[in-house]
Amino acid sequence: MTPLGIMGLNEGRATARTPGSTAAASTGDKPAIWLWSQYLLDAAAWIVAILLALILRYELLVKEVNVPGIAAFCAVAVVAQLVVGLSFALYRGRYSFGSFHEAKLLVIVAVLVGVILVLVSVAFFTVIEVPRSIGIIAFPFACMFLAATRYLKRMYVESKAKPGEDAQRTLIYGAGFLGNSLVNRMMQDPESPYFPVGLIDDDPAKKHLRLSAVPVLGRIDDLREVATRTQASILVIAFSEVEAAQVRRVSDLVAGLGIKVLVLPPLRDMLGATGPAIADFREVAVEDLIGRRPVDIHPDDVAGYITGKRVLVTGAGGSIGSELCRQLSAFAPAELIMLDRDETGLQSTQISLTGRGLLTGRDTVLADIRDADALLDIFEDRRPQVVFHAAALKHVSLLEQYPEEAWKTNVQGSLNVLQASAAVGVTNFVNISTDKAADPTSVLGHSKRVAEKLASWHAERTGQRFVSVRFGNVIGSRGSMLPLFTEQIRNGGPITVTDPDVTRFFMTIPEACQLVVQAGAIGRGGEVLILDMGEPVKILDVAQRMIAMSGKDIDIVFTGLRPGEKMHEDLMGVGEEDSRPLHPKISHTSVVPLDPQQLSLQEWKAEGGFGHDQRSIASLDAATELGAIEPGATPDGGSAYEKNDAAGTVRHSSSTSASRPSTPSTSGAGGGAS
């Protein structure tokens, strides 16, 4: 059942079923026998209407009727119906049978035929001796009979086309336009897997409403009682843009009843669908419960810097990079260069874009951003004009154990990409960062913070738009907790959550990529752009809802915060300004540039608190605030990695992050994945 079919939007391609015949192709006319049989019924309707008009006109004195004249008059009506009907494509299968569009056309045709009859009766009165008022009197009867034959045929067809015995008993929440369309489609399709047994709607005016004989049985508060009474196994939420709070409420109400909750795709996806791949209802996903939706972007701004340009994406084989490539391709770049060290990921991205995964074209580049020389050779050969830097290591707990790997990829690798971009004159550079870079407490956050500062420094040096984009946890990306929860549920549990009160910001992959694409258009050199991500979500709530959706009895185990992990993430660091000059949901802030010459692995490890020569962050804070050392400088005079951009002080909250033990922790995951 396609969304377009559900909604009955494509009137010009609608099909009709007849007993003993199949429906015509969606792009063709109805079977000839169907159309001509309808014409014969229409012709008979005019004959009966004219005879009734004569009886009324002569007040049952039928002896005064001129039979030859009436026969000729009926023949004119039959021919006129055919000519006018064909002229308006009434018998060409252009309109859905029994639809309002056909009814409107039917009235127009009947009016024209009636006018023709009046003119004939006036012009040839002396010949046929038919009263001039017969055409006018016959018109309403003809309209009634024309509509009645169609309605009876429609009732017969619908009575023969009901869901089969195997169809699941289904409740529909929403008795509006979509709900009505769903009920009609379910009741008319013998292959429908759903049999509607009732409707739920909160509008008091629809209390006694019936749609195709399916009654409204109550309001959402009555859902449990209605579901039990009707023995429904499916609940369809018939809203094109359902709010997350509504989905959560419905899911809670049917919890424990064994009812599967289904939702419709957003209306824009229904109208934009090109095939049956997305046609079916889908089960409620975590995205529906969390409520993230793609942010509106300004396509004209985006097209201005991507269309016709050579665009390179690092990390193109990853979850973010691959979606980024798909979105960028829609803006018709002159060349889309996908770079990654993961050949399998590159192939998957290429297949999603071209349908082929031969890896023989120039659109895929196999390279490691840690290799500065190879990267520079590639940039000098391909000369990209726009670069999106998505390649990174991002698993929090693993990087806590191997901080030098984070340095090599997230810091040094990012620097390699920045330097290669500057060398070939890249005009737009977008560095993908994370909310963990705001007042960082983890290896991941510290490494990404350095990358933001390096991008800011290159923006100053080149004068080009080198910006960073900071966002939170991405639903479904590699490293996200949601795939982990899904796998833990599949294995029978338990689900591991760090803390009952831990919260995170969430966004969907398309939403994240739209922000990244928009950032390249509106970001000014050196800025960090941050999406308004709404309210943070409790990880425990997400875990509990995923368990409820699974229908399994799964335990939840609390493992405690991991090293470097915050209880609550911040979108902005202390002292960072929240300015939104160009987009209502995108904040602009800035970071202090960091000269690559001042990079030092040992200082970075020490100041982050994860090196062998750990220094007390608290004592460094105190020394800086007392003026014992310069803001941003280490006690031994070296350049500092992390400082507050406004006040010049190091900010780490021991109350909101886990202490960092000397040995790596292997506690369970959940709640802190990037």
C-alpha cells in the first residue's frame, strides 16, 4: 500500500476493479467494457428521465404523447450524452470512478445535454411535437439516475473488495483526512494486511462518526478499553507530522497489550516518494519518541557554494559522511570526491549514490588523513574548492584508553586536512565537531576542541570560510548508544546505562548533515555553529521505551559514569556567546585560534589529565585565577591547549564528570556514546 494510494492523491492514475476483471494499469485507461457499459447506463438514465418528465408534464395523460417525436428526442439525448461525454473524457477513464471529480464533471455534462435538448425542442417543436419544458424537467432526474448507477456500481465493487480473513484487526488514531483515506483503502483492497475495526479521535464532534461503516469508538483516553474490546493487534497513528509527545503517550497507553504501533511517513516523504521502497507503514522508531526532525535549510544559499564546485568529503564511508554525500549530490556539484580509509564504507556510499559499487571511478579516494604527504598529493591533483571534514575517531571509552590515537586522527589528521585545503585554495571548509568539545572532559572532547581551534587559525590565515559544526549524539550513527541498545535487546539484555539521571542531546543523521551543509553557507571564518537541539533526553527513558517497544522483559544495569564522561552535556562552553544572526536554530560562537606550531602531544595529554605526567586541573585553575601563570600557559611556560576563550581560565567540572582512574575502565556502555 503506497502512501500516494493511501491518500488517494493521484486522481489521474486511479484504477477501478470490476468483478471478474483486474484493475487497469495505473497509467492506462479503464477496460473498454467497463466504460461503454457505463455509457449504456447513462443513455438509459436519460431515456427514463425524459419519460418521467413527459408523464409529469402531461399529468399522466400519456395518450397525448407523440411517440415518434419522443423516440427521436430520446435518440438526440443518447447521442448528445455520448458526444459531450467523450469531449470531456467522461468515458476515457480520466477520473477515479465515483470520485468527487467525476461527480462534478457529470453535472457539467448533464447540463450541456439538457441545454441541447431544450434547443432541439425549441427548434423542431413543430416536427417532433415535444414540449419545450421537457429538457428542463428531465435534467434533475437524469442527474439523479446518472449518479445512482455509479453509486450502485461502486457499492458493489467495494462489497467485493474487503480485506481477507488473514488481515490484522486494526485501530486508526485520527479520523481526519488521512484517517478517512486509510479506512477507504483498507476496506477496498482485498490484499490489505489491515482490517479497520475502529477509529480513535479526540474531537467531540466526531463522537458518532462512521467512515466506510467503521465507527469512532472513543478518545485517546479510552484507547486501552477500546483495544481490549475490539481485540486489535495494530494501531496506526494517522497523522502526517505526529509530535513526539503524542507518540510517547500512545506507546505508553498500549504498553503490555501486545499492540504494534505504526506511523506514516511525513507528508513530504509521501509526496516525494518515487517508488514502493518506502511505501509501507513503519513501526515507531526511537526518532519518533525523541522527536527530532530535520532543520529547515536555505537551499538557495547552499546551492550557491556547492553547485558547480568540486566538493571533497573526508570520512565518506561513515554514517555521517555517507549521508552528507547523498545530500550534497542533490545540489549538483561539478565533482563529488569521497575520501576514506575504509574501502567497504566507500563502496556502500558509492552504491547508495550510483547504484554501482565498482570503485573504479574518480569519485572514490582511498586514503588516510594521518598521511599528510598522500593527502597533499590528492588535494593538489583534485583541487577541491569545498571540503567537509567528517573523518574522526569518536568512541569515548576507547579513546580514553588510547588518547594518542585520538591525537593522531582527530588532531594531527584534522591539521593535515586543513593544511592541504589551505595549500590548494579551498574557499569553504566545514569541520564536523561534537558537543563534547564544549568544556571538554574526555579525550574525544579535548581532541575535537583542538580541531576547532586549528580550523579557526586557518580561517584567519587564509581569509576563507573555515568553520566548525558542533552537534550532539546522532541517532543511528556509528558510536551511538542506540545501536548498542538494539543489540543488547536482541541478545536478551541486560541494557547497560551509565547513570539513572544522565542526559544527552539527540539529533537524526539527516538533521546533522543538513546543519553541516547549511554551516558552509552561513558560517563566517573561524566560527563554530551549534544547532538548537531542544531539551536533553534522559538515557534511562530512551532505554525503557526501547524495551517497551521490543515487547521483551529486559533488565537495565547501571554501570556508573565512564572516565571523562559528563552527567549532562553542554552545547556551549563557559564564556561562549549564543548569537543567531542568520538562522533561528543555528547559534554562532567563536573559539580562540591555535597556531599549529604550538601543538604538543605531551602538553595536550597533561593538560587534559590523561597523560602519564598528569597535572591537577584544579591546581591549574587556581594558579591561573591567582595570576601565578599567564592565562592559557602551562606552569613551565609552554603553550596551553585548553583555556576559556573569554576569561582565559581552564574550566573542568569534577562534579559533572567521572574521575579519571590511572587504569582504563571497561564498564558497560550506554548514555555517553558520541
